[in-house]
Amino acid sequence: MKKKVTIQDIADALGISRNTVSKAINNSDGLADATREKILQKAVEMGYKQFSYVSAFTSLSRQLPQETQTAPGFQGEIALFTTMFLGQSHFASLMLDKFQQEISQLGYTLNTHRVTRKDLKTGSLPITFLPERTSAIVCIEVFDPVYADMVCSLGLPVLFVDGPVKQYGTRIHSDQLCMDNISETSRFIHSLLDRGYKRIGFLGDYNHCKSFFERYFIFRATMHSSGVPVDERFIIRDTKPAHLTETLRELGELPDVFLCANDFAAFDAMQALSALGKSVPKDVMLCGFDDSAESRTCHPPLTTIHIHTQIMAYEAVHLLMSRIKEPSLDFRIVYTQTDLIERESTNR
């Protein structure tokens, strides 16, 4: 059996600390872009579990330029732009597996291009990206509005999965694919209110991306339409565990429930609460969003909202192929179904 690659293995291979590797893999601040790229590339090369799908795409694309581009049925390359390698815990990794299978049957290949922080700052395209070989672009975890506008100006079909927050009536000039952030979030809040829980807070930077903003917006809208005031003390944007622990300590009291922007904000909250000697759900209940694998195995198991990644993959293919076929179509925003999964973190 092939030995499982660990963070320590990557650190040993590069002659650096385990902590430095962990920061790169978790996209933490404090590393130079060159260092981060070197570590992530080594992780991909060694087959680290979070990036196994990247290895598959990369090895496939390296085989393709000569043979496949001249093979019957070959249609072109789809470029995936992302600001981070999408580990198996990210909803998009499962979506991409199915997406790649579907487009390959249609004659397209998928090549991954990482958008670095320097690229975002300078408005530069990834150095690996060749527009003359590209039929369309898919953007995942690309949330900078200015960079998004630049990508949309390239004259290629573009699909954003989620996307940046666009304010003051502006919009992205491309198709967008999103999960339904409204229906199940509102249903969950209504269920809390029906059970007598009215002190509800929100954890997460709602300006981080379109989905976070929509989850926050429907939280406030549902509270308002139900005649329940929002306690502004319980709106916390910075969920880094160290900062969150101090913020919660300074509150002096906790809400009944924190609605979290995603599962990972909820995990950060669990860590911060534990540092304060508080427990979930006894002292405060938590709800996440994504239904990540960790949401089922953490303690207590996390109430969350499930994203149907397979359906998102099919919709992504449909949106992209129809845009390639007919570039003049009006831009579309498609939302796919989500489902509330109630677990022990909310006393269910």
C-alpha cells in the first residue's frame, strides 16, 4: 500500500519546518508567494491527499499538448483560475471531479492555474495561462472584484462559481453558478425562532464573497421580517481563532446560536469557545454551511447546509458549453438546491 504523505514528509523534502508547510497548505498569512508556491507544488508532486485531484489534472494536461490537440474530437482547453489549491474539504473539489469527467467526454481538457496574491495585486494573469489555447475560463475562489472584471474583459467565455461581492448595482459580466444560500438559511432561522431562540448571531466576513454576503443578508432579512432585532454585538467578521477567542471573551455573554458563514468558521468558533471553557451546544449552538466531511466527524457533529456538488458540476458544464456555443447570450446566474442537515451542534 502506498504510504500516506504527511505535512512532515513535505517539510522534510524541502528542508523547512512543519509549521511553514501547514501555513502554505491552509493559505495562512505570513508567507512569501514564492515560498507558498514552492510548498504547494511539492505537495502536489508528492500526492498529498488534499491535492490529489490537482495531480490528476496536471498529469493529464502534460500528456495532452501533442497527442490530444490533434486528436479527432478535441475541442480545446478549459482554464481553471483559483487563488488556492482546493483541498478535499472544499465543496468545489468534489464538483471539479465530476466537471472534469463531463467536459472530457465533450472533448475538453481542464488545466489549473493558480492566481497568486501578486497576480491579484498587479492584475496579472497566471504565468501558466495561454489564452490562445483556451476555450473558456472557470473561476473558483476568485473574489477580488477588480481582478474579476479584468478576467471578464479577456474576450473568452467565463464562468464564476460563487464570486465577488459587487455593490452599488454593479455586476460581473459573466455567467455565475451559486448554491442556494437563501432558502435553507431562512428556514433554519425560522425554526430557531419557533423554538424560542431569538438571540442569534452571525460569524464570518460577509464581504468575503457573494455566498457569504447572501447568507448574511437573509439572516438579517429573516430577523427583520419576524420582528426580532439583531444584536450587533453578535455580528463578528474576524473568525481567526486567536482573535475570535478574545472577541468572545470581551462579549461577556453569548447568543443562543451563531449562524456561521461556512463550516470552517464554525470550526474556528468551536476552537475559540473551547479555549474559553465553553461548550457546544450547551453554552451556544452553531450552524455552518457546506456539509464538509469534517462537519460529520467533529465533536459535536455540526448542523450545516448541504451543497449538491454533482448538480453544480452538471450546471457548470451546461452554462459553459452554451456560452461557448453562443457567446452573445444574456449573462445568467444559476442557483442549485441546498438542504439543511440538523445535527447535535444545535440540540438536534
